[in-house]
Amino acid sequence: MKKADKPNVVINGNNNKVSIGGTNLLPIAIVAFALGALAIAVLAISLCCPELLADFVRWIVGIAVNS
């Protein structure tokens, strides 16, 4: 039996709302894109002006801690 042959029905507890579908891959894609962009930014800053790298990393950590 193929995966497409089995419907994926999720029943939530709020007034028994039924949603057809399953996992949503969009948040995973957003997180992967953000991590990739962050890695590229760190590499670019470390190559062009390494003296700013520590300030950039502190800024990123500050955003992560305060959010």
C-alpha cells in the first residue's frame, strides 16, 4: 500500500476540528534557510573583516537570548 493511498486525518481537541494533511515542512525549510544564511554571513564577515566577527557573534547571541 502506497503512502498516498492512506489519508492522513488529524483530530484536534478544540471542538474536534478535523484537518486533513499532516506535517508541514515549511517551518523546517525556514529554519534550514536561516541557519544556512547565518553560516554564510559568519563566513563572509570572517573573510572580509575578522575584527568584526566577535561583535557579530555577540549580536546574534543577544538576539537569540532576548527573543
